[in-house]
Amino acid sequence: MIAALMAGLVAVAPAGAPADACAVEARAHHCIVQPTSVERTAAASRQARNLQGWGKSLYRGKWWRAGYADVRRCIMRRESNFRYTAKNPTSSASGAYQFLDSKWRRGLVYMMLAESKATGDGLAPQIRQLKNVPIRKWSRYFQDRAFYTAWRHGKGAKHWAPTIAGTGCW
């Protein structure tokens, strides 16, 4: 490693790569590991792949606020009974928040991609891939991110307006 440092060559590991990622590069004598964003770490976590039941949102980006947790929980219970893989048998509504997949998927990807580019969270490639994946197959992280992105500090509440009086969450 010391000889490598003296040579002065620099290889840059992909964001989020372990510190030894450059070791596989035969000519890499010095490696700089770019920092990983909190959002990228959350999206790649084991918890993000757990699609069972209620849990705190892993998303903490632009649209997240702790004060919306109770509304999120109520909507998730009402829409899918806390099932991230839920699929409505009579429509394209799917996922924990029952987004109409046929109408929302591209728009959600577009909105999340705009935030990713603005914040530099490093998730743009993964978000782009979601265009081709049914919402109910998105990770917990991305479904929660989609909820907060559509909720937009309450401006998107109309998307979950109750169809039966008295069943609202806010």
C-alpha cells in the first residue's frame, strides 16, 4: 500500500463501495472512496428488502417529516393492511399505499428522480430502473419514498381521500 501511495495513481471506487474496492484494480495504487448518502445506505439496507408489516420509514429525504408517521401508518393500514406486496384484484392499485400502477409508476419515478438529482443522493440509477418494475415489487424504501413524495407535506392528501365517510386518516 505504501508503494502504491508513492506512485500517486488514483482510482475512484463507485459511491458506496467498500474501501477495498480498488484492490481489484491491478493498476490502482491509491483509492478514494466517495461518501455514501444516508438515503443510498437506507435503500441498500436489509430492512429495505423486508416487505412484511409496519415499520418506521427508511426514507428521510426532502418530503419526509416525523409528524406524518401516524397518517402514513393509517393510510398503509387502510390501503393494504401493511402489505408492501398487496395487489388489488380489480384495478392496477398495488403496493403498501395502493398506487394505481398504470397511472402512477412513471410519475413517481420522475418525481423521485428529480429529488435524487437535486440532492445528489446517488440513487438515480436505481430509481430509473423502477420504471420497469411493478410498484408492489419495489423495496420498502422506495415505496415509502414514493408515499412521501406523493404526500408532499399534505398537498397530496387527496390521493388517499376516503371513499367511505369517517374512514379518513387526517
